Amino acid sequence: MVFTNAIFEKVIDLAVSSGVRFVAINRRAFPGSTPYTALELDLVYRQNSSETEKDAFMEERGHEILKFIDSFIQEHELPPLSTDGVHGGVSILGWSIGASHAAAAVASSCTLSGDIRARLGPHLRSLIFYEAAPMILGLPPPSQSWLPLTDESIPPASRLRAFSQWATSYFDHGDLSTRDLEKLSWVVASPDAVPTFFTFGSETLKRLTTFDDTAAGVDVPYTYYFTNQLSWCYHKAFFGKEIATIFPHMRRSCICGEKTGALGIAGLWAIQDDETTFGGWTNITYKLVPGINHFVHWADPEKALQVLMELM
């Protein structure tokens, strides 16, 4: 939300020396990607859109990503995952609200054409969630939640900008081993670290962000009106046994910084709880990384790449 694919440029530059090609794509409507049509915008903004319409919308978002990956594999002749699991293959990373589209890609694979599924199956090695809030999993926000996006005391025109500052902060939480939501800092940022937002500079910020209502603005109603679709995509991608037949090698992982906003940590805990309820046959890896916030890929790209490569 708000931030474009340019926010990953530091990791992209570093990845080459590690033998990894890191490709960051913009979601629909973000700069350089295809704008939403008037009908698609109406569907997202209209609270009473039918479930069938919203199901189709999510499937299309997932298909777009998988078709891009399939084209990329063919154009660049990417090798499939090696038998020892070390070389080749493709990982899908979903950061923040982007995790919903990563989940949609995996979940919607069931309705792709057979030839695309056949090419993707030997290539897809992992699905990585990087700080997906409970709302991105189709869950209601915890009662402790606070977001500039929904604070009515903030003028509507300022909420996206206020969010982009707050989301880049560092937070001092209590004992995370307790898995207690009350021990998380939901509102107040740490005084010991400068929010990443204030390290960009005005010119860089123009390149890294968009506050366009048809791009970033769409994400707010999307997270509130597509709850059923978000839940279905996440559960299908993480716990659907049908997916294992399409992507037999795919690992599932969740990354979260110990200094990130409370919603990211709450999301990781929610997935752990769901694995207890719906898993058993899955093997999800969880990483709570000390010292990092929601923007480690900009603030410390070496650390970001190191953690990602461990999960690929």
C-alpha cells in the first residue's frame, strides 16, 4: 500500500551477487502497471458487490501474477527446481498487503490452463509472507488495533500519508514469547529509531510512493469488503491439499520483524494458530527477526536478502 516496487531496488541490486534474480512487480493501478477499469474500481468501492463478482476479481489478480511468472520462465529459460532443492525454481514473496495477491496467485492456480500449471509445478519452490496483517488473512483486526487509515480525526486526504509515516516506524513490544496481543505496542513508535520514511528525502519519496486514489486508495475498501475472498485465498494457499498436487515442492514461510508494527506480529501469530487448526500435513517456517521493522528491505537490504534466501 502506497509504496511502489522501487522500494525493493536495494535488494534487487544486491541479489545479483548472490546468484538470485529478484523481480519486483507493481500491482494493478500502481505506476507502470495496468490501470483498473472503471468496472473494476466500481466493484472494489461498492460495498454490496456480489460474492461472485469479488471471487472473479481475486482470481484474475492471481492469474495475472502466475501468467507473468510463466512468461518470465519461458522468456529467460529459467531452470526448474533441482532435485536437491538447492538451485533453480521461483519463489513468490508477498509483502504486507501484497501477501493477499501472492496468496491469490497460489490459490487460483487450480483454474489456470493445464499447460501453464504443468510449467509452473516444477518451478515453484516457496511462498513467503512478509508481515501480512490479520486483515490480509481475511480476519477482523484485533480489538487493540489502531490505524491512521481509519482514524476519523485525521482528514481523509492525509490518511494515506500519515499511514506511510507510521508504518515505517520501529516499535518497542513486550515479551513476544507470550504471544499476548496486550504486550504489543499498537500506536506509539519507539523513540530509539528514526522511522524509515524520514530517511528517504523528498525526491526519493516521489519515486517510492503513490498516493493516487485509483492505486493506493483502492487498498482500503479492498481489505474491508473482500474479507471472504482474502480468507479463502490465504487458507487455500497455506492449507489446501489440492495445491500440494500442483506445487509439490512449495515451502511456506512467514517473516516478521520484532520491531515492526503490531499488526504484522499479530498476523504471524494468527497463521501459527491456523496451522494448529488446519495444518498437520504442512510445514510452515516462521521467522521473528530481531531489530527489523516493516521496511528492512530498504533500511538493511543485506539483512533482508539473507533472511529471504534462507526461506527460498
